[in-house]
Amino acid sequence: MIVCHCRNITDHDIHAAIDWMRAADADTLITPGKVYRALGSAADCGGCLPLFLETMRKNPNLEVPMPLRNLRGATQEKHNERR
């Protein structure tokens, strides 16, 4: 299925990019911008972004790596300890 008509990006392309990034670096945080760059592209009109994000969310390799989870909470706790 074509997700981005401007750049001719398919759901298969998005999933392949996510899988490739996760295999290359298990601890990377995968963002839409990184997926576009991995595909050698960039967002054009932005009309595809809702479908692009929905497609990304369906990929099991998209989850946030364990070392990066709860960073906000840990940062806030350290900030509160300093007070």
C-alpha cells in the first residue's frame, strides 16, 4: 500500500526501514524523520503523516528500547533530589 504519494513510499518500505534500523542498533530511538532519511527522502506536504505514523506503530520493532524507557521519570527524580 502506498503511504506517501509525494515520495512513493509504501508500508513495506516503512517496515523495512524500521527493521533495518533496529537490526543495526538495538538501542536507537526510531522517529518518522529517521525513517524518511533511511529511505533517502524527507516529508513533502505532510498529508501522509497520520498514515505514516499509523504504519510505523504497527511494526513490533518500533518499541522504545529498554535502556531508554523511563528516562523522563529518572531525570525528574534526580532534579527533585537536588532541591
